[in-house]
Amino acid sequence: MNTPWLISLHGGHSGEFCDHAEGTLESVLSAAADAGFALYGVSEHAPRSAENLVYPEESAQGWTTDTLAEKFAAYGPEVRRLQDLFAGRLTVLRGFETEAAPSTWPAEMEALREKHDFDFIVGSVHHVNDIAIDWNLEMLELAADSCGGLEALALRYYDLVAEVVQTLEPEVVGHLDLIRKLAGPLGPVDTLPIRERVSQVLELVAETDGILDLNVSPVRRGHGPPYCAPWILAAARRLGIPFCFGDDSHGPDDVGAGIAEGRRYLLDHGIDSITTPDLRGGRRVISLR
């Protein structure tokens, strides 16, 4: 029996296509079906096209940008096959998550969407000045140094998120305040200038009819409350911006982890529904009650 609000629009990473995930994509979707998901959006990472954006762990395995491109080229047909395979048991939306923002990325992302006819995009930013901001504390410190400090890094990060929203108009805006993941030892990332910049981003999300990812991976990973933080929830609610869950799964064991907590988190902050795209290009609003 499917649970109507048991939906994830951000996740489905698997060991087939992501070096730091586990299992097959089919095993991830089997776990979602067995857990009673009503809909599961698969959003594998888009390939990074610059060699300096290949992660050290990927390089250690001999991966290159060509490897990333080849794996993503295989992902497109596989997720379509699985969408058909699970039809009638689990509604699967086919998508991808933006990963980095080199100068060529807008055209690259549009080309990926057109080539594979994806159902949706999760618009995320993981790099500032070509340095990953969510990989480890050392890289976050390098990114902060490259910007002139943590606050400047956060402001630049949100500028890039704004660029993603304006340029791609993604259906889902991924883990909006990801910048806070590792920032605790370095200082606050919710200062007044940062909050003002976030307000500008949220206005763009509202203008482009975006859905915010209530990403519950921090619950699983011990990084605090879900993305978005309560102050962002309140600001988004004032603008009428909807949310949907993302379990950010990286293998079958992660599927659904934290979503029940995410439901309670939204309800506790006065948000009683989620919104999701559907296979017909429309949207559905689902009650959390």
C-alpha cells in the first residue's frame, strides 16, 4: 500500500553511476517500491566536464571526465528502462542533479535534458570557484579562502544558486542551504547579509515556480536539521514556495531514511503539504495530514 506523501524527488544515486554510492539503480527503486513510496524521482549527478572537478576518490579509481560522461550516457537509457519496469508498482520520474557551475554549464545542462528527455531537474550547487563546498572541511576552508572568508563564500554560493534558478528554471531547487553542512567550525552562515541574499534567491524560486527540496540527508548523516533551516522555511512559506522531500539516497539502504522526520519537521513549522511534478508535465499537491 503506497503512502501518498512518501515521495522523494532528490536521490536514487547508485553505485552503477556514482563512485560514492552503493548498489544498483534497480535495487534502489526496488527498495522504494517495497517501502510504499508513491513516487520516486531519480536524480543522478550530471557529469562534470572539467578535469579539476574530478574528485580525488574518483581519480584514485582511474575515473576521468570521459568516465563521468560515459556513465551518465548509460544512466539515461537505464532509468527509462526502469521507469517502464516499475510502472504500476512505483511511479518513477527521470531526472538529474546539476553538480558544478563552470562557464559552459548552462548549455551542457540543457543539452543533457534534451538528449535524454528527462522529466525534471534538481538544480543544485556543490562548488564555488571550482572547489567542492560539501566534500570535507579542508576543501571548504580552501573555498572560503578563495572568496576572502566564510561569509563571502556563502554569498557567492547563493549567487550561483540564483544563476541556476534563473538560467535553468529547475523544477526542484536542491538542498538550498547546503553551505551549512560543514561550516560549523568556521562560523555562522546565516548572518544578515547572507539572509538578505537568500531572500533574493527565494524570490527567484517563486518567480520560476520552483519547488524547494526538503532534503532529509542531514538527519541520516548527523548534520543537523533538514535542508532548509527553519528561518528559510519561514521565508519560503511567506512567498508561497512549495516543498517536496528528498532522501538524497546513495544506495538502497538510504531510501526513505529521514522522510518521516522531515514530514514532522514541515508540520511543526506550519507547512502541511508537499508538491511534486507528475509524468504529464503538471504538478500535484499532497497533504501531509
